[in-house]
Amino acid sequence: HALIKGTRGNYTVHLGSGVVHQEGGTMLNILPVHSQSRGKLFLPFVDEDPKTAEIMSKIVLLAEDKKIKDPFILDQIR
């Protein structure tokens, strides 16, 4: 698991499945949006595996959770 300390909470991301939990056990449903639907997301590594890119993007997103504007994700965090 990756342990993430954000501004709005603390989270874990399972490095195999990408499942996200907020501290206290609540699972967060964060759905990936594939790059062709929203433009490219630059990650500082090269990896062709879409699951790795999904997991890394969730980690980056949660590490900077005060920048999240998606109301679906914010409702789950609160």
C-alpha cells in the first residue's frame, strides 16, 4: 500500500489493484479517466501499463487533495 497524507485526510492506495481507502476504513470510489478522454497526464516515468498509470495518478491526486474540484470525490472525502 502507498500511504498518503493529504490536507483533507489520510489515504491508502493498494499498489496492485488501485483500490483507495480513507483513514478509518472508508473506501473511496475514484474512477480513472483514460487519457484520450481528457488529454495527456504527464507522469515522471515511462510505463506502458495503464494500471500503473492509474495507481500513480491516484497517488498524485490524493497527495494534493486540496486541489480536488470533482464534487463526486469531494462528497466521499467529507
